[in-house]
Amino acid sequence: MSSTTDLAELHDLIGNLRRCVTSLASRFGDSPATRRIVNDAERILNDIDRLDIDAEELELARGVIPHPHVAERIAIPDTQYDTDFWRDVDDEGLGGTR
């Protein structure tokens, strides 16, 4: 749905669908098949409403240029840690035994 005219045409078609479903429901009454058709039409209408919201967000996002995220770098020294740092810690190495 790239343009406003596409969305307008879609809304016209959805309006026609709604009128047809209402006509079927009044003609055939309240039956499981009619309820399924009405429920399916309602789901389509809800999806179209969501599509309108998504289209608006896409139009807004189209003009925004994302800025690259520059993370702060933290230096990690190559020196050995103090042995007291690791006191009372279990060794969970990769399959090695002590």
C-alpha cells in the first residue's frame, strides 16, 4: 500500500464487503456459516485498520535518517587478574577436570 489512492480504493472495497456481508446475514439469518462470514469480514476490517496505522508509521519513518549508534568502548587490560578476585569461585571450564 504505497499510496493514498491504494488505501482509498481498499477502503471502498472493504465498504462493499461490509454491505455484502450485512445483506447475506439479513437474507440467511443467524447461522454458524453466517457468523463465520461476519467474523471473517470483521477480522479483515481490523487488519485494514492496522494497515492504516502501519502506513502512517512508514510514511513518518521514510523521512527519518537513522543515526548510527556509537557505543562507548571499554578497555580490557591484557594483564592477569589478581588471584584474590577468583577466590571461592567454582571452575566451570569446558569439560576439563581438576
